[in-house]
Amino acid sequence: MIVSGTVVEAESGRPLEGLRVRAFDKDLLFDDDLGQAATDASGRFEIRFTESQFRDWNETAPDLYLRIFDASGERLLHSTEQTPRTGALVHERFEVRIPGAALR
């Protein structure tokens, strides 16, 4: 399975390079970490994962959300956790727009 997309500055549309994007499957007790990737010069990222990383006894598709961190991976810049994509498909694509104020 694949989650991919682009990360840009909201106001200018400028691609954001070198940010750490982490994908998660939202669950009731503990969210599953599906992997991470860095954005390239065009702001693009791609994370590949398998069913074994999210599948529980009754779960057939992940409820995806992203967390985007600065280049060090320590400061959270943006999250889609409040609006996960339920029942995600084999390939989900995200367009993430981060306000410039969050980047400072």
C-alpha cells in the first residue's frame, strides 16, 4: 500500500523540501506507525507499507492520517489526525498545505 503526496506552503504554494512526513493508522487504543519519508525538492513524498502494519482482527483498511515535522523530525508542523481518511484505498494521495506562520 502507498500513501503519497505533496507538501507546500499554504500562502505561496511553494514546495517544502526536507520535511519529515509520518503516516499512521488511527485506532481506538494505539495508532499504528506506517512509516516515514522526507519531502523532495518538489515537496513530494511516498511511504509504502503492508497490511501487517495496520491490520487488526476486524480492520480491513487503514484510517490514515499524517504528521509533518521539521527536517530534524522533532517539531510538529502540521497534522491531519483530526480528519483521518477512513477505509483508505491501496494508494492514497494527500495535498498538504502548511501555513507559513507554522514554518517559522
